[in-house]
Amino acid sequence: MALHPNLENKLRLPVVGAPLFIISNPELVIAQCKAGIVGSFPSLNARPIEELDRWLDRITTELATYDAANPDKPSAPFAVNQIVHGSNDRLKQDVDMCVKYKVPIVITSLGAKVWVNEAIHSYGGIVLHDIISNRFAKKAIEKGADGVIAVAAGAGGHAGAISPFALVQEIREWFDGTILLSGSIANGDAILGAQAMGADLGYIGSAFIATEEANADPAYKQAIVDYYSSDIVYSNLFTGVHGNYLRPSIEAAGMDPDNLPESDPSAMNFGSGGNTDKKAWKDIWGCGQGIGAVKELQSAGDMIARMQAEYNTARDRLIKLSA
């Protein structure tokens, strides 16, 4: 394993908070970074483009102020997610904004483009690319990404269908750079498990929906606490890309979760926000299979502290087993 130098000794817990469409906002990102993990948000959450300028100014300013007051416990770097898909007509403007603020990490999804990577590298930033297969991982690295996010079966939102054990193993056969693992990670034990199988960092999204800072409907937050992996449906209807969604939200939208039609992947549209009248993630709630580990609504800081304690306990347990 080889964590990128830009991330070495920058995290108190080996985790990146995944960008959550609609839900991730400056409050959540700042809280995650102050607690010692990478906080992130999709650039498209900041609408219109002028709002992205305001968000980046606030995040960089508040984190710099925090670091000056806490030199012994500085914040982790933050990340911005870019949807690299033809329907995203804001991509060039949003990348330019990342360059303006020298965003430390950019997460790219649904396409890998050389020019995006070069733009972020121009000021020393790094690019991590979402992938759901070994083939896509190779393409991302060939086009200049610094690391890959292995989105395995069980992940929230746009999830893959490959076991995390298989996906990480296949990538590690040829890639010794930074790998993040996404898929059912919601506690410290799972973070350590991700590292044990060969990943450098855990990539956690769904658990942070159930935080005070998240920009989510209160009912959505409570659903993350109340439901389990058996309450999740895998479908490509809502955006054209397969993803995991909470069954109760599909039922509430008047649809049968067990008889959802297939969508045409070529109809993906990230400009308008989806392929049905009921929009993901506003009406149809995305969610990963790890939500059974989420037992209460908390602040992001408290949730990360809980994961840190679990991680330390799990690591101590394994050390004793190997003694």
C-alpha cells in the first residue's frame, strides 16, 4: 500500500467522507476535516456557479483559521467531487474554480479526462477517481489519476456489483498507489477491514447522512438509523447508473421496489438531476448496505470519534490475536 504523499500524516482516521449529492455542504465538510478525515462535496451541490465560489472561500478560510488556532491538531484536507460526464455543462467552470482555490483533492466520477487531471496537477492537487471495475481503474490511472476509489457492492449511491475482496485484490495486482474502498463501511471495524484487504483508506458516505450538519430531510436521516441492508434496492432507473436506494422511499414515491423498470444508460442526465419525476437523491433516498451500524443521529465530530474508538479497539484485538 502506498498512501499519496499529499495525504501522509494528514489524517487522524484513515477515512474520506464521500461527497453526497444535495446532502454534503460546507458545514459537514468543515466538521469532517476538523475531526481528522477528508471532507468532500459535489461541486454541483453549490448552485449557481457563484455559490461554489462562496463555498470554497468559506471552507478554505474557516479551515485555515482553525489550523492557526490548533497547530498540534490541524484539520484534514478537503475534496471536491466533479461529475465528468457529458451532461454536466458546468464541468469546465467548476474545475477552474478548483484551480482558483487550489483544492487539495478532486474526486472525479463517471468519466476520466486527462485535461481535468492536468488542471488539478498544475498547482499540486491530486485526483482520485471513482471506479467499479478493474478495467475502469486501469483507464483512470492511464489518464493521470493519482489514485482510485473502488466502489464495490454494497456502496451507497452509484454502487458497483463486485465484492470488495475481489475488486481490491485485482487492482493491487498491478497498482501500488492509493486505493480507497467504498461499500458498506460505517464503523471502525470496517475501516480496519478495508486496510487489511489492501486499501489505504475507507470511503464513507451513507453514515454521514445521519449527522446534524448534513443537508438532508429529517425523515431521511432517521431512516438511516432505522433501516438495515435488507431495506435497500439496487436499480438504475433513477439516474441511468445502477445505485442502492432505500426501499421505503421508493414505496413512498408510489413505485413497486420489486418491479422497477430498467433505464437506458445513455439517458444519464446530471444537468436536470435524473430520469424520473421523482428525483434521486431528493425523493429517492440513496443509501449503502452498511447502515445497520448507524444507531443514532449525531454530530459529524461525534460520529468520527465513535469510529476512531471502534478502529482502535479492532486494531488492538487483532494485535492480541497475532501475538
